[in-house]
Amino acid sequence: MDLEKRYLKTLDWTIIMILIGLGVFSYLGISGSAAGVDKAHQQVTWYIIGFTVLAVMLLFDYRLFHNTAYILYVFGLILLIGVFETKPINNTTSWYDLGPVLFQPSEPMKLFTILTVARFMAKRADDPDRFYYFYKLIPVASLVGVPLLLILIQPDLGTSLVFMAMLATMLIVGGLRLKHSVYLLGLIGSFFGTMTLLYEYRQDIFFKIVKPYQWDRVVYWMDPDIDAMGKGFQLKQALIAIGSGQLFGKGIDTPTQASFGWVPVGESDFIFTVIAEKLGFVGAGFLMILFFFLIYRMIRIAMEAKDPFGSYVVAGVVGMLTFQVFENIGMTIQLMPITGIPLPFISYGGSSLVTNFMIMGVVLNIGMRKDKLRFD
């Protein structure tokens, strides 16, 4: 442990202040939802635990995470496999029921995967041909693909997409060639083209690949009015609530759609809807500005990191958080299909929040140690 005053001087206190600001929005959003003040107070407890975890992560040189990356990765895979022996919750086997809390192993697995891929890529950072041939992408894709498939089987499509965003960002920073990007986009396009043909001509095969409830999300995302009081209800009410917030919102203490539960899961997946209704365009806009500056500060840390491992780790975190913010906010305004992705640092939930603080601890750790120590 080498935390000293000279490291604290280089700590990015702007990120700390942003996290505190996000905590305020989280409290306001949860207390303004049907979950009420009690859940908001529980979130404060999780925030205290989260900041404690962040502080602990600063005590160790981040090279320790480099050295233990593969061990953490295997441990995470064991947790992901073991979750299939648990009792399903909300039709998914994604959680360990630990009594007073639910633990979702896919959350820490995000960090473990980022560390492992970063270590693998950093070892080859000096090789100009590391991604020259397309087949050299296979090992990196496999490191992400294994946990991605395990999470997809749970099933948890939203979190699986987060892993794809992490991989894409790290490959781009690692020097992915343009033509290989075209190949990957071609493969993705071919997949969607094939799925379109199957839907048109072989729906029996299509619905063996795509679950009916997953397809419903696409259908009612495109037009929630098809079943406005049924499967399109959640999105329809979210749009009404956001629009009713107007410029300055209705106020936290004012009884609204969110307060009476007309916006389902307003304390977690649809918390942005609650914030937009209660605080209006100004409040929702300020929240997005906080996220923008958080991502901006992390990009600065990635650019200034003293080694490739640090840069790759922060790049993976940037991809992860950016996608989660875009998807969560996008699904509430009909820009993206509805998934179960929480809004980072805002949505209610212990495992997600504490994991995000753990990840930010690693990012700040890398930023603190960006310069070699000088002895005058």
C-alpha cells in the first residue's frame, strides 16, 4: 500500500465531485418514484459503501490488478456458471439470493473482463502486427465472448450488449484496422439480414433464436400504441411523464405519475423518466452534462496513463458507461428498445452501484499514478 500525499495531489477530485452530484440525482429520483424515501435512504447507504470501496481501491498500485486479472476472470466465470443453479428471479437466473441483498455476478464480471482483455492487449502493445490479420482478433473476442454467452443464456440481453460495447471501445483504442471494422460491421449486418429473412419466411426458426418477449420489445418500441394499456404501457407512460415535466419539472414533492407507480420500476430502469418529470428539461439536461464530464475526465485519464494497460482499462470503462447511459436514457424516450440496463450511479441497486464505484476506483487509481515518482 503506497497511498501518500503525493498521490492524493494527483487524484481527479472533479470525478469525485461528479459522483457526489450523481448521488444527489439518484436520491431525488428514487424518492420521487413510487418506491419512496425508504428506498432512497437505502441508496444512500449503498453510496456510502460504494465510496468506501472506491477508497480501498486507491490503496493499491493498479499493477496489482494487472497481475491478478486472469485469476479474477476465472473467478467471475465460476460465479456466472454457478448462478444457473439458483432459483430464477423475474424469469432470469442472473442473481444470487444472499438474504438481505441480491448479488448479480455479471456486474463485477464487467470489471474482470476489462482487466483481462487490457492485460492481454497490453502484452502485445509493442507489436505493430497485433491486429494486422483478422484472425488475431479471435483471442480478444473470445475473452469477451465466453462471459457474454453465459450472460446471454441467463437470459440478459442488455448486459450482453454492454460487453460488446466494452470490446469495441478497447479494440478501437488498441489499433483496430479500418478494414477489420468494415468486416465486423459486415458480419453484424449479415446477421440482421439473415434474421430479417427468417422472420419473413421461416418464423418457426426465427422464434427459436429470438424469444417472443424479446421480439415484443422491438414491436412495442416501434409503436407502443399498438397495445398502449398492455405491452406498450411502460414506454407510453414514460413518454407522457417526460413530456409533462416540461422545462422546470413538477417538483420532487408534487404527486405525479411516477409517484403513483404509473411509470413501472421508476426507481431503477426508468429512473430517468422520474427525474425528467420531477425536475424537467433543465434537471434532466444537467444530469446528462454530469455524465458527459465524467466520460470526458475518464478519456483524459486514458490518454495520460503511463502504460498501455492503464489506457486499455479506462477505454473499456468509457465504452461500458457510455453505452449504458445511452441505452438507458434512449429507451425512455423511444430512441432505443427497452432493456434491463440500469442508469449508472442513478438507478437503485446495490451490486450495480458498488461495482461501478469499484470500477471508478480503478480508473482513479490509474489517473493518480500516471507519472513516475521523482525524488528531488
